[in-house]
Amino acid sequence: MHLLYFADPMCSWCYGFGPQLSQVLRAHPETVLDVVMGGLRAYNREPMSDAFREMLQGHWDHVGQASGLPFTPRALEGEEFIYDTEPACRAVVTARNLDRARALDFLKALQHAFYAEGRDITRARVMAEVAASCGYAHSDFLRDLESEEMRQETRGDFTTSQRLGVSAFPTLVMALGDELYLLTSGYVAAAVLEERIAEIRRLSAAAGSP
């Protein structure tokens, strides 16, 4: 099975979706998963307003209730914090480039650092520390993270998401041959994903697709 996972490390619903995706991957160990960054609020330069903080906190409360995952508002409390998701997306692209097999684990670790620990994952130092905890070489990661190559590859991810019409995160797509099938655009439980996978396979088999 080949899945495309469109996400953003600073999307709270992607954080909440993590355990559901992991459950599906455990049930299908043969799965090839490609992680694509979406750029939820990439290149934002505006400081957070009180209204924006309240909006985010509302989302976080909903995700926490749905997923049972821990949240702390600590990251939102810094006066200098800018909600720009490009650096964290670039960190995942960097991790993917260095070792594709560990990219999803790094994404989850980055999310945990932000949501559960309140660390500022827009800062290169923090992202490199998280990468090191996942087995990446700190210096190699930091070097590549700041490179123009990774900045351009991250833009490429954003372009791919836009070209495919991905407008909500998380989005999970199943690839069969040359066809792409939407499994979800938004948070759903693993059981729902399993039903949709089975249905797509059934329809594909009936149509004679590979």
C-alpha cells in the first residue's frame, strides 16, 4: 500500500491524527508512506493577536478532547513568537531528505515538542535538538536545514499540495497505480480509514486496476 500524507507540524489536527495514522500503519506494515508538507501558515510574519491565540486555544481544546493527547499553551505565550509554519515544515523536509524512513517519527517528535512541551519549533536550535533525539546528526541536520536546497524543496512540497487541491490538514491519499484516492481530508479515526481502504481496494479490483 502506498499512502501520501499531507500535513503541517503546527497543525493541531495533524498532531491529533498521529495515533490514528500509526494504528493504520501498524496494521499494514508493508505500507510505503510519503510525507508531504502543506504550509498551513507558511511565511507568516505577523505577531499573534489575542483573538488568534484564543482561536488556536479553542482548536487545541477540541483536538485534545478528540485525541486524548497532551497540550500546553506555553509556546503561545511568548511575546516574540511568530506563528510561521515554514521552518517546521522545512525541518520535516530536511529529515526526509536525510533519512526518509524516519521522517514520520521526526514529525511526531516535533509535534510533541510544540504541543506537549511548549517548545518553539520555529527556532533552528530547537528543531536540531529534536532531530538529534530522533537519531539524526545534529550538525548535519542544522547545516541542511538552513540550506537554500531545503528551502526550495519545502516550497516544492507546498506547490505539490496546492496543485493536488489539498486545502485541509491532515489529508491522507492512497495511490493505486496512476490513480489517487482520497482517504480523508481532516481528522478521522483509524477504523474509518480502514473502511475506506477496504472500499477503495474493492472498487479498484472490480474495475480491474492494479
